[in-house]
Amino acid sequence: MNRESTAFGIDCPVNRSGGTGVRVTGLLVSPPNETETVTLAWPDAATLPVTDSANSPVRVGPVGGAGQGG
């Protein structure tokens, strides 16, 4: 099995709503050129604010883009 690494940035808002928010426990990621997902643990105990908006305030940068202004 050939293993490679990559990086990507995740930008998400801080929950300052005063409510409990939504706690993220992990991410499911499909690496480039792969069909199976990999589960990544969420490294923080912070929560995301709950919103009624259809637009997600969470943004995932381009694969390989972490630290490159992505």
C-alpha cells in the first residue's frame, strides 16, 4: 500500500451564540484519487454555532493548500 500525505485548511466560525452549538467529533474525508473515506478525529472540543441558513459557514480549502493562502 502506497501512503502519501497532504494538507488542507478548515475555516469554521467560533460559537459565540451563547448556546451549546453543534459539537463536531470527526470528519469524513475522501483523499484525492480515492473512493473510500478516511475518518479524521476533530482535534478540538469547540462547537459550531447553529444556524437556519442553507449556506454553510464551514469552508474546506483546497487539498495541498494549507499554509498556502488556500
